[in-house]
Amino acid sequence: MIFLVDANNFYVSAERIFRPDLEGKPVVVLSSNDGNVIARSNEAKNLKIPMGEPVFKLPELVKKHNVQLLSANFTLYGDISARLMRILNQFVEEIEIYSIDEAFLDLTTYEQVYSDLPMFAHQIKSTVNQWLGLPVSVGIAPNKTLSKVANWFAKRRPEHNGVLQLSNPNEIQNALSDFPCGEVWGIGHQYNQLLKKNGIITAYDLTQCHDVWIQKHMTIDGLRLVDELRGNPRRSIQRYPQPKKSILTSPTFGKPVDDLKTLQEALTTHVVRCAEKLRRQQSAARLLTVYLQTNPFRKQEPQYFNHQSVVLPHPSSATPELLQYAIGVLNSIYKPAYHYKRVGVMLSGFVPEDFQQSNLFTEVPDERLRVVSKTIDMLNEKYGRDKIRFAAQGYSDHWKPRSKFLSRRYTTRWNEILRITK
DNA sequence: TCTGGGGTCCTAGGACCC
DNA sequence: TCTGGGGTCCTAGGACCC
């Protein structure tokens, strides 16, 4: 059996750990730039505030129901997530960290020990709540897709008290008959429309479709998914995270930017960030892509979107080297007189960092640049982000994303720690 | 005025090889 | 006039996830 442990309204719940006064109130967490709603408390869901809603459409509701707005605090959420995963790992060794707030637990080897799996799940749930103050729900089923289904019911039906097991075929079929297709893991809006058009409404309907039809319209992934709904495991637990195949840094600007110098400073900062992530997973990149984009929502303004890639002469993880190419690309795709919303960089085509293919005809990498980058990483790790910085990053914060309602990084910065006074 | 950020996989079609 | 068969690699586009 598989457990899917999933935090309830994770970002909101993470904020509430340090803000018990937010308990029982409608709370929403906003995306970067305080743009849209990316997490909602149950109270906010009850007010019918949709996921992804742009904040500027909210003011009436906010006023009327005193909805609490919070800027996303990913430093905090990342740390709470790490703590959650450590706790889960104490119970079960075979876990797959699937996202910031979800993990699959492989119970196969525990089934003899714990004859009552729901009881074990309750134990995990209450421990997480006691040690971390985070509410979670647990779905139990024979495979990952069905454990998602079980978790969905566990969250929504109070009678389950946050834990639901779907084990025998009857239970599974009943649940699926009550489960809308669009909620199935792997069925997005497009597929849902297609299925609806063909009279397929519930997950149970989907299990009754012909394999050939499914594969034709939904690729091999669709077939795998339906097979899991039918009870056959088709997706295994990935205990060790796979190294990323591409790494992207491309946040949007707080305000529109039109001059090349500011774009260069922003891009430099993004490349620095991106290269840090690259070195953290000990890769070197062969391909670097720069994106430049105006605001697509401002239809009345002239639009420009362009991106260009450059194949590096040798795989690199050295910030100075990556910077040089990135700025070169930016200069070649930049056009004046547009209001830009975003400049971004993507690194891809990875090889292991220590694997440098020697070739008579290509330029040899300068090892010193890599060493310098690693050293800067070490110092910044110790003394704080960007303590050592590249001059080209500049000091302008004109382009930086805004976050008006940011909470403190209670658990990762000494000077932001929670203080209790009389 | 204000609309996120960071990823994955699959498929089709073209270029190219022998 | 006749114009194969089988393979690989790359890219763009489209779907999905949280």
C-alpha cells in the first residue's frame, strides 16, 4: 500500500504556525509581486475565492469579509517542508518527496508490522501536528494515483478525520464513481474537456474506456494513469530525487523595465541564482537560453517576446562564464522602446560537473572560474545570500518583485525569530 | 494600477546517416 | 521511367504537475 501525505492548504497552514491569530479567518497567500491567489484557507475557499484569482479583483471581498492577504514566503515554506519530510522519514524510510507539501510513503514492507494501516496513518498525522503544528491528510491505496483519490476524500469529508483507506475493489469503485475526472492526477483542463465531450464524467467512467482510444487521445501517460485507476501500480516510488534536466530563473519585474542596463542587472542576478542551483546539484550546463518578454496582459501595448540559446564551448557551472554568454544573448535580442515584464535564463543540457570531456578542438574550461564560484557559494551560504556579489548585479531594486504582506522568516534567520514579550 | 514560478514527459516531423 | 528501409537525434509544441 501507498500513503499519500499532503498538508492541508500548506502555505496558509505554514503561516498559521507562527500566527495563531489567523486561525478561523479567511486567509490567502499571494504569488510573487502579490499578483494572484496561490493558496487559500478553508474560510477563503468558502467565500468562493478562486485559485489563481488576480488580487486586483478581490478588494470588495477583502473589505467585506476581512480577508487576510499574505505575500508568499518561500523561505519559510521551504523550511517547514523540510521539517515535515524529516518527520515522515522517521516513520517510513521509503518516501518520495513529491512536492513542497506532499510525499508518497511506500508501506509495502511495513504491512506485516502494522496490520492497521489507517491507525498508523493517524499516528503520523497527529505527530506532525504535535511536532510541527501542521495539519495533514493521508490517503491510503494500492498505488499512487489511487492514494491521491483517497487523500482527496480524506480532506473533504470530515467523517474520515483526515485519513482514508481504499483497499478492496468495491471501495475503490464506489470512490471512483463519486470522483470527477478533472480531479484525477494527470487530467488537466484540456483532457477534461475532451472526456466530457465523450460523456466521460467520473473516474469510474474513465476506467471503462478502451485502451486504444485512451492512448490515441491521451498518449501513453494517459494509459498508465487509467491503469492505476483500475488498481494496477504503474508508477513507482522514487526514493532519490532525480537531478534536474533544466533549471530556470525568470521572475517577473515589480514594475515595467525598458532600459538595457536594468535588464542586464536583473539578468545578472538571475544567472547568479540559476548557477547556484546548478552547482548545488553538481551539474554543468551545455546550453544557455535567455528569455525576454513584455507584459502579455497589456494588450494595448506593443508586445515583444524573444528567446535565444547559445551552445557553450564546453559544459560550464562557473557564474562568470555563464554571465558572459547570457549578457551577450540579451544584447542581441534586446529591442529598445518596449516595456518589459520579464527577463529570464534557463540552463540545460547537463553533464556531471566533474565530467569534462576533453577534446583537442574545443576550448578547455578554466578551472579557476569554477573554484571561485564554489568559494562564493560557500561564503554566501555562511554569511547570507549575495554577501559576495557580482558588480554587474548593481544595487537598483527597481525591478525587484514586490511583496507588501511578507511575514518573517521565523525559522531560518536569527534576526527574524519570533520573540515573546510580556 | 494590479494577472506566479519552476518543472516534467510525450509526440510529430525534419535532418541526417548508412 | 524507376526513387528503400531502418535508424538516431533534435526541436517545437502541447499536455500535465504543484
